[in-house]
Amino acid sequence: MIPVSNQPMIRFGSTGFFLLMAASAWANRPPVREHAVQVTENLYRLNGNFLKSGNLGGGSDLPDPSPPFVNARGEVEIYGTADHFLRYANWKEFLTGGVAESVPLSLRDSAGIRITEQGQIPWDLRKYLWRTPGHPDLEILVGGSMSATHGRRLPKWPDDNITRRIFIFRKNNSGDWIRDPAPIVGDASSGWMGHSYGGNFFQLGQLNPDLIDTGLPNPVYFFYERVTENAQAPSKTEIFARKLLPASARELFGPEIKILGVGKPPFPSTHRTIGGYLVEGPRPVEMSIQGKLFFIIGFSSGDFCTDSYRMNYAWSKNVEGPYHPSLDHNQKDLIDFGSDLKSSLGLSWVGRPAIFLGKNGKYEVLFHAVLKSILPNHDYRRWPEPGGYDLGDFFRSTYKSSISTRLNEDGSPDIQLDLGRKLPPLRR
């Protein structure tokens, strides 16, 4: 196994869209403070509350939120597809819709060159504390990052999106996050078929989802999505996992495990209007529902920048599956447990659910959405088109909601947003 860092406590070997805007000065700004807004019962909008009708997004949003990371000082940090993260003073401040700081991130490639443009920012950043016996604990970031081609110093969006793979970023003594030379799995030269993002480590039975402790006997898995069919562009994106093997093994991971596909035939909600089918953004979590243990994958499907984007979940009684997507009453399509938000609150682009267990002992979910009243003249059924708004004009606010959990009559888990309303009947 060839290490990709001089820090051996994580063994990652060589086998192992987003928005192009002007160069960002965000990384040189001081933290910006913003108070959350309670939208309805148990639902908070964490950022973007300064926007007025007609305001453009400006690239300071934080889409694809990760589950909360609690640092050594007890502060709560939320990462995502952004060159900054949200930081709350403590769990109470976070859970009750308090004040967050938007703290800049200094991200650099393996050569130390700063990633300065929004289009270059890694997707789905998530932070972990990695523990290996005999070594100091190490904080890492995991994210889907492009690699430069054609002699460029930094990758170019969208030209280099084909090279996107999941990398580890490690903090140096100057506070910069440096990308490892090689991705966790695959390599950047294999084309669309290896295109990957949405990386999450998950340790079975670990009460602290921020912590990966390789000194425990509990197995560790790596969840991610990747393109599985290619027709000159990614035509199918599905969700997979691999099991981390012991340090004595010749390989880093065991065989690839298919966690969730787009369906056979593909579920209607996975269809993209630009062509192809997609499920993405897996966030694994272990949940206890009415005394029963389940492994839940929160994910999204469809076109991210339209009304058709969805919040979905799948469940299993075994971490390796089989996983069962939660389906509608007709068993024909994926359930969208964020659909009520679109009609009642005027939201679009609703997706990327990250379910977590709060310090209060209750399950909650983070997700992102666009408030239609900010840019009311746009047709949210479609992708932005030339002559209209650009993708970067929209601000995807991060939302936090309580959720309710119960068992359907068949014993499968039912997950709903808890907005103080009467829940629909259980499914048989």
C-alpha cells in the first residue's frame, strides 16, 4: 500500500457542477455572524436571511450540508460545498436557532496552490476526527475535488469536472487544508466512469459519528456516489460503499458494495431533464426507531436546480444492505419527505438531507433549499437558461428541521419532517 501522506495514520493509496464565478476573496474575510430565523414550528433557516427579493446569491451559500461536527471546544461546525463553514458556540445555540459564524476555509491542492474560485471548491465537504493507536488524533476534511488538466495550475469548471474524485484534506501548521496527492478510491484519469463525490466514513456502532477510531473492532465503511454509465457525459449516478480493511491487509478497501441504484426501470424521480438518471449525496446514519435498529441513507434524486429535486431515504437492517428505498403508496417512485416544503413555504432545489442525533436526544435533519420569493420571476421547473439567471445567482440556504420517526405496519421506518402538523397515515 502506497501512502499518500507522510502522516501514516490514514492509509489512502493511489488505487485508492460547481458554479464558476469570479475569484473569491472569501478566504481572506473575517468570520461573518448571522442569526437563524425560525420559519415554522421546528424549522430554522440558518443562513441567507439577509436576502431581499431581487438579490443575487453571490456565492456565499453553503449547500450540501454535512451532519454537525463537534470540535474539542464543544463548538458545532457545519461543512458543505463551500469555502467556509458555519460555527455555533455550542449544541444549544445550534439546536435553538442561535447565531452562527461563517468561518473561511483555506483550501489548497497537493502542491500548496490555493483553491480560489467557487467553481474549484470541493463538493460535499465533511469533517472527521481520525484516531489511530499510537498517533495523535487528526482532523480531516473529505470532499469531491477536481484535478487540473492541460497544464493548468488549478482545475477549471466545467472542463475538469470529469476528473472529480474524493480526496482527504489535512490541516498544516499554517491552518491551510492541503489535499492529498491521490484520491481515496480510483484515479482522476479514468474519465466519467470514475467521477465521484459525496464521501462519508461510517463506523458501525460508533456513538460519535464525527469520530473514526481504527483501534476499535467496529468495522469502518466508506460511502460515496459515482457515475456508473457514460454517454459522453455522466448518464447514471448511483451509491456505493467499501469496507476499510485491517492495517495488515494488502489493500485499503474490500470489494465495492452497491448500496442504492436508480431502479430497474429507473424511478421517475431519478430522471434528469438534461438526460440520465441520478441518486446522490448519501449521508449514512444509525437510527433507533421504536426500539428497532436501522441503517438509514439520506440522499437526493433528480435535477438539483429544479422543483423536481428531492429528499429521499433508504433503510436496511444491515450496514452492507440490502437497502430498501422508501417508496410511495403505489410502490412506483421514491418518497420525497421534503415535498410539503415546496408547496407550503415556496421552496425549490430542496435536497441533500443529513439526518443526525442531536445532543437533546432527538433526530433532526439538515438540508438546503432556495426561497423562490428571492428570485420570483424564474421558472423553477427548469434549469436556468441563457438570457435568464445563472446558477450562481441562486442562494441555497441551509435549513434545520426536527423529524418524527415511527414504524409502518410492515415494520419499515417512516421518517417525516416534524413541522407541528398532523402526520399522514402509516403505510401498510
